[in-house]
Amino acid sequence: LYEVPPGIAQKTETLILNDNHLTLISPGVFQHLLNLTFLGLANNKLSLQNDSFDNISKSILSLDLSGNNFTDLPSDLFRNTKKLVWLNLAENRLSLLDSTIFSSLEKLTYLDLSNNRLKMLAPMFVGLSHLDTLMLAGNHLPTIPRGVFDPIPNLKILVLSHNEISHLPEGLFDNLKSLNDLLLDYNNFTEISHAIFSTLHNLEHFSVSKNRIQNIPPLLFAGRFTLRKLDLSSNLLSELPSDFPSGLGQLEVLNLSANCIGNVPKNLFINNTKLEFLHLDKTCLQTPPIFSGLQNLIELTVCCNGIKILPKTFTDNMANLELLDLSMNNISEIEDDAFTMNHNITKVILTGNPVCATEQFMHYSFKGLDCS
């Protein structure tokens, strides 16, 4: 389609015109669509005017403008679409937005600006007091100015992944007391500061994978009782402080993969009894860690390490373990009864280990071993 087709039913509530060749919104083209609540215009070649959506301003709730190669937007584009709750501007080429462009969108709850070319964040979120999800991944942000998030105190999800951020100013999140998810993957962080967490008392998911973090400060996670999912994978960690997870009593998922930790103390997770998924792939382990406190663990991955022998006590303290991934190690021996005492475990992946070619493996009584 090269233009919005005529004859669209007057009672239409959802109109999807994605993946066409639309270049403009003709005046009055939507004026009869008084019930339109969702308009999809993704992946077109649109050029917009301040009044492009005025005809549907009284009904429109959701607007998808992603993938249109916009380099800028008219400053008053959304001045009359005051009922909008969902707005997608991802996959464009926006480098700078007018500071008042969203100021009329008091009911907006979801805003996606990911995969644009933003290099700085102007104070553009003024008026968005109901915003709960903000997507800023895949831009070119080197830092975030303090105060930019202050107008959005109800934010629950903030995604800043795939940027160029190396530092966050102290107090940046002071007004985000409702934040649940903070994603900082694929940036340039070399450290994590206590200041990040000082006011995030409801944080449940924190991810800072694919950075260059070398150490975890003592007591960094002390008091983070709400955190359920933590991803520190693919950094430069060489050791874990003894108090590392002690304040994370509600933690359910922990990913430490692709850090050359080398050793995991037995009692490191003794207070993390709710942990269900633990990932220790590519962590330079030479001996299998023996854990205490992981009686509710369901899945453990220890792929791609240097483990040679699997002792029979390995899963003793993991009564609910169902899946164990030991693939791509150097295991040549499995001690007798290594898994027979664990009645919940259904699969042990041993792909890429020398033991798979031994006679012991052929006669092992536990049938959940997988070398495929």
C-alpha cells in the first residue's frame, strides 16, 4: 500500500497498516474512525505533521510508529492525543527529541524509544507521571543526566541495554521507588556503585551482563530483599566476596556465567534457599562446587569448565534438582551413586566429556545421562 485505503469500516477499533510504503497521512483520512483505539503504522516511510493524528485524538489509545526511519518528529505531534497509553517509536533514527514532545501524554504507561540514535536524554519525560515502562535500549547514550527520570516516579521497568554508558550519576534513581526491573546489559560499566541501589527498595530484576565489571564491592546487595533475578554474566569478575548473596533471600535466578571466578565457596549460597536457577557456565571451575542451602534449586548449568571428576556428593544438598548441565567439561569419571540419591533429577547433560566414550557410561545405572 502506498496510501491509506478508502472504505475502512467506521466502527473499526484496530487498524494495522504495518509493512507498507505509506509516506504520509492525508488530512481527514481517519476522521470517520471514531472508535479507533489501536493504529499500527510500523515499517513504512512516513513523514508526519503536527496534525497527523488529530482526527483520532479522542479515541486512540495505542500507536505504533516503529521502523519508519524518522530522524525527528514534529514538536506538537502528540499535542491532542491525550488518551494515548502505549507508544512505540523504536527502530527509527531519532537523535534528539524536543523536550516537550510528550508533555501532553499524561496517561501514557508504555514508551519505546529503543534502537534509535539518541546520544543524550533531554528532560523529555515531563508530564509522564503514569509511565511504568520505558525502553531506551540500542541507542548511543554515554551517560544519563541526573534528574531526567524524576518526572516518572511510577516507572516499573527501565531498559538501558545496548548503549555506551560507563557511569551513572549518584541520585539518578532517587525518585524511582517503584522500579522493579533495571536492565543495563551491553554497556561499558567497569564497576557497580552502591549508589545505584540506595533507593531502589522494590527492585526485583537487575541485569548488568556483557560489561567489564571487575569486582563486586562488599555488601553491594545487602538489604536487597526484593531482588528475584540477578544477571552478572559476561563480565571480568575473578572472585566473589563472601557476603555477595547474603542479603538476597528472595533470589530465584542467578547468572554468573562467563566470569573466570575459579572457585565457589561451599557456603556462599547458604542463605539463598529460594534459588531455583543457577548458571555457572564458563567460570573456570576445575572442581565441581559442593553447595549448601540450595535445596530448592531446579536447574544448575556448569557447562564449559575444566571439571574432571564428578563426586557422588555433588547433588546431595540439591534435593529438588531436575536438570544438570555439565556439557563441555573434561569429566572422565563419575563416582558411583552420584545421582541415584536425587529422585527429582531427570536429565544430566554430559555432551563433550571424555566419560561419554567410556565403558562406565555404557553401564551406568542412572538413565538420565545425555551425551548426545
